[in-house]
Amino acid sequence: MSRHDFLVEIGTEELPPRALKDLAAGFAENISKGLDEARLRHGKVQHFASPRRLAVLVKGLWDQQPAQELKRRGPPISAAYDAAGTPTRAALAFAESCGTEVGTLTRVSDAKGEFLFYSARLPGGFARDLLPGIVQAALDALPIPKRMRWGSGDAQFVRPVQWVLLLFGKDALSARIVDTPSGHVTFGHRFHAPKPLRIATPGAYAATLRERGYVLADFEERREKISATVKELAQSLGGSPVMSAALLDEVTALVEWPVPLAGTFEQRFLELPREVLIATLQDHQRYFPLANAEGRLLPAFIAVANLESRDPAQVRAGNERVVRPRLSDAAFFYDTDRKQPLAQRCDELAKVTFQSRLGTLADKAYRVRALAGEIAGRLGADTAQAERAAELCKCDLLTAMVGEFPELQGTMGRYYAEYDGEPTGVAQAIGEQYLPRFAGDTLPASPLGVALAIADKLDTITGIFAIDQKPTGTRDPFGIRRSALGVVRIIIEKRLELDLLALIRRAAGLLAERSAGITLPSDALPEQVYDYIMERLRAYYLDGAGGVSITTEMFDAVLSNRPVSPLDFDARLKAVERFLKLDAAQSLAAANKRIANILRKADRPTTTAVRPELLQAEAERRLHSALEQIRPEIEPLLAQRDYTQALERLAGLREPVDAFFDSVMVMDENAELRDNRLGLLAAVRQLFLHTADLSRLPG
């Protein structure tokens, strides 16, 4: 056997830029998985991606699978032959399943007797025969939400496939991938190098495209070049680019041969809010805005072209022509919107439907106002200002600016509230109401913003559950998952003491009071919403957030107590994490599991009352004494939510608990003794249950 590099390239029409990185990584991962499952040994797997291609290079791929030793034991000899020595149906069927004759089978003996036996050495399949199927399976397994058909065939992919390159060593493999014949030819830049390019070897792929095709096929190489050249050009203009990782990735996915070009716009547009300029340049045009050393935007931007133009000035002028009218429109919207105060738009909210069964935006604002006021009061914030912020928080949805730039909702409300002379706290809260917008996003900074953000999210979550439209699969049109995670992040990371279940009940009550006449499905609605938010909290911790490393069993141990405060939940979970590091943890977890099983199987209700005069065995008297001594120490700790110290003190029960189970028969024939011992165990379990149900932990 020998080794060769393998290259596959799928040439397509322009791929969706925001999905390009994931498609490329997924393709490489699926190829690697397919090779491993086919037992084809290989070296490093590298992926390439540009707007018109996905490619994978596999180094040092063996040209054949290793031989396979096949060994199978058949029926016993007594069942394989009859009295005359003729093979029975069992022997014939076994031989047939092995693809051979009975006469070629051997015999093997072990402690159970003598059996028919088949052994063979199967040569491995050739890589060139297996690779087309591996490639096709890798493409089929890509997470593509909606596939396209093209032409008259049945093939489907994210975009129509134009060519397929399959190269194993110097040899092109002949196959049909996505209903497209493969070969050893690729294509370079659409305009600079439109003719076919022959790839001599897989290792020459990237260099050939770079030197002859005007294509930087390596995504990371292209990304680094864009970052470096944009920063260099920005520095020559006296600024630095406003460059988010998401924008850099998207621009990288849009070009194959990046050429940065600077452009300018009129100074007067700098009077627009910073977010409007960035939305226009970055979100709508994929340009990099420029800022000075103080962070103030400059009247300039950098666009990344996908070709080397003979007349760069003409390209620059074209980019400026695109930007100028968009900024002019934004300036017009900004001036027009400010002619009508936000407060004057409140009545218009009643004309806009939030959700057909949940009422209008006015209904939502009413509910959020009541809930935000309550939350603000519990946080010690200004209730009146929280209610004012809630009254105005949806008014910017009716403005021309937000109509053109929906991503600026909330942000423009803040600017308009400031212009109208609303209190600073009110304006800031309006700007923070949607935070956090995504995983890892910043949280509201102000107490009023916190109150408004929680109220808005809880109203939406509870409302969607009330009309039975909760998320299913990937469908989540109202962003309920994001909202639920936002609620728990705000409460835990801002260290807020809030009764989540009470707030959900209040939100449900407000829905019944002010919506489009819906009838709440049942009194269980708040519990259902609580359970859903707790599942998002589980994901939050399992993703490594919250400064705690947990397992799902640890989370369930705390959840069994159904703490109404996420902050209290957090304290319990961290206490369980620390408890499990103690030497006594495993033994006490096992004891709690045993106690829970005993109590569950008891045929009568069990109380925690213990009659000392019925304690006969030394081990049960010692356990009761230890329990009575430790209880006064534990109760103040539980009241202070110092669950860590409480569990550490309870770890001292390990020896008396172990001794109790070693020498005491709980289910005694004497009913009084039995009930007393069950009560003692219930008392032990109850002390642990104040923090978490340790019986759910492994042990």
C-alpha cells in the first residue's frame, strides 16, 4: 500500500456568505468521519472556502483499506451434523451466510463444546473506489436548511453545482458527484481567470489558484489579508476600521481576490447617530466604517472589492454613489421622526398588532408597564420612571428610521427620548430593553433597563406559551429561546434577587387582563413557563457559563426543589459542585439515594418526628444525636443561603449514616421501631433536601 494526497473541490454558484465557514468546516469534518468509518488511514484534513467553491485536502491518504480478519463461530457440531454425519440445515445456512461451502469450515473447541468455525482474510477496498461515495455522503450530511434543484436532474445542494474536482495523487477520479461529472479541472476568478485551470497535484491546489486563478482559496488566509490591508489603508487615512469579527467573516465570504478601496461621504452625515452610520455602511453595504483615535466616526469608509480594477477611482465613485442616497434617506428620517415626540405616538400603538391573539402593541406596552413597575420596585429603582420607559418603549417601531433599519429598534427610541427631554434613566432603559440580543451580548447596565428588559421578555414568553405557540425544533419566530436565556442571564449575572415564578404569574394575570380576549389554558401555565426557562438555564450552565462546571444530574438535584429565585438556584448549584469535591460526597450521595428508595417503598406516610425512647441500637442513637447537634448549625446557614457551608457541615454525618446502614434493620417487624427509624431517615434526608436532592447524583 502507498499514500497520496486527496483533493475534492465542489464548484458552485455564489454560496450564502454567512453560512460559508460552517459549510466548509462541516464538509471537512464529514469527509474525515467518512474516511475513518471506511478505515482509510490519513493525515491532516484541511478545508478551503470561497464564494464559488468548497474544497477539502487530505494529506497522506492510504490507497487501500487494511485487510480484515473475519472470524465467525457457527452452530455446535451436535447441531451441525445428523447421526449419519450429513450437514444439517443449520450448518448449510451458516456456510451460506459466510459465502462458502460446509467442507471449507473448520472446528473450534472451548469450555462450552465444539463448534463450526469460519475464518478468512478479506483484502481491503481501494480508496479510489470508496472516495466518491464518501464525498457524496459528506455533502448530503451538511446542515443545509433549504436545498436547491437546478437543470433537469434531481440533484440538490445549497447552490447549483458547476464543476467537481476529484484528485487522488496525480490521478483524476471519474465519478458523478451531485449529478456532476468529476475531473482534474477547476476555475479561477470569474473575471480575472475564467478559463479552466488544471490542477497537477492536490498539494498544488492553493498555489495554482493564487498564482494563476486570482483566488485565495484558504478562508483564513483571505481573512487575514483583508484585515491587514484594511487596517493599513485606514491608518493612511488617519483612522482605524470599525471591524467586528462577524463583518470580517462575511466580507471574507463575499470575495475571492480582495482589494480594499477607500471612499468618503459628506461631513454633515456625521450628525446622525453613530449606530445609523454603522448600520448603513456595515450592515447594508458590508463596508468598514472608520473612526479616529477617540472613537468618533470619520466621514470615510473602506470597501473590499472582488477584483483589481483598471480604474479604481471609478469603483470608488460607484461605492460612494451607493452610500450617499442611503445616508441622505437616513438624515431625512431622523429629522422627520424628531418632529413628533415619542409620547404622541402612544395612541398609534393601538393600531399595530403585536400578535393576533395577544393584542396590539398598546396591549403589550400596558402589560410591560405594569410588570416593569413591579420589578423596578423590587430592585429599589424608580417605579414611575420604569413605567414611563415601558409606555414609550415600543413607540420607535412607528418611526420611519426603524422602518428602514429594524435592527435599530430600541436604539432610536433612546435617541428620540433624549431629544424629547425624557429623563436620562427613561431614555437609557428604552435603549437597553432588547439586551441581551444574542448569546454573549452585553446586559442592561441601568436598573430601569434591567426592569424593562425582564418585563418585556417575560411578557413575550408567557404570551407565546398561553397561545400554545412555543418553539419547536428550529422554529422560534418570536425568539423565545433567546428571551428566556436573556432573563436568566440578567438575573444571575447582575445578582438580582427576584421571584421568577411570581413574576411569571403576574405576567399571566396581565395577559388575562389585557390581550385580544384569550383564555389562559390552565393554572399550570406559570409552571410550564418556569420549566421552559429552567431548561434554558440548564443549557446556560452546561455551556460553561455562570462560573460553574456541572453535569445534568447536578442540575436536576437542585431543580427538584424548584427554587423560585434563579440567584438562589445559582447558589445551590455552586454549593453542590463544591460538595462533590469532598471525600464524603460519594458516600452521602449513595446514602441519600438509599434513603429515598426506602422512604418511597414505605407503605405509609413518613414524618420527620423521632421518639428518642424508641432508639434501641447504638448506631441509630449516634445518628440521632449527630442530627440534633448539627441541626442548629445548619438552619441559620440555610436561612442565609450559605448552602456551601451547610453541605460541608452535613458531610460530617457520613460516619453515623454509614454506621446506621451497616448495623440497623430499618424495616423492623415492630411497627413502632420501623416508623421511628423511617422518621429518623426522613429527618436526615430533609436536611439535605433544603439545598438539593442528592439522591439524583451519581453515587
